[in-house]
Amino acid sequence: MLVLDNTLLSDYLDGRESARAFLEQYERDVWAVPSIVLYEAYMGSIHGYIDGSPETIKQAVTASMDVVEVTEQTADEAASLQDELMSRGVPADHPDALIAASARVHGGAFATAEKHFWKDEVRSVLSVVKYDPD
């Protein structure tokens, strides 16, 4: 399972070539977005950062991806992950830790454009796939 962060999902929904080419490499994997990332995409739509309405975004996402719930287990895993990251000197923003924890809970890899997740200290405790839109 490949769990997408908000940047990758937004780029995919906007039809960016970098996102299409990246995801093409993982076409045999299940693509997933945590429900918080879906919400972020809705907000991007409402505020004009992503083309389309929340309803068209929901249809596009659910047609090609699994939406994984953020649960109590995810929250517990995010706290544990954040503790591990802090002990390595690379804490993450709270929403990012929750999204990354979703990947760990579901046994997936976290596909992210957030460069602080690309560090070896993070990759020692989390399966991370680099998405570089530039």
C-alpha cells in the first residue's frame, strides 16, 4: 500500500505530470489516502488551490484509491511515531505525523513531498517513498 500525502494527492488531482509519473511507478500497489488528507483536499478545493468541487474530488479519489480512517489506533501510532522522531531530532508537524502513522498502521509506505521525512533518521522507523514534484 502506498499512502499519499496532501501534496501528492493535490498534484495528482490537478493533473500534474510529476504526480502522474510518480504514481505510474507504483501502479501495481494499492493507493490510499487517510481521511484527513481527503479533508485537506476538500479544503484545497473550497479555497481554490485544487480544481474541482469536494464532490468531484471525492469521486476521483474513491474511484482509484482507498480512503483509510484515522482512528484511535492511528492516534496512538502517531504519538509513538512522534516520540521516535523527536528522539532522533526530527519531529514532524502533528498532521504529518498522523498521516505517516496511517501508513504504519496499514503496513504501507508513506509517499511524501515533505523533505524532513526523507532523512535517514526518519526512514529508520518509517517506510518513506520520496515524491519530489520539482
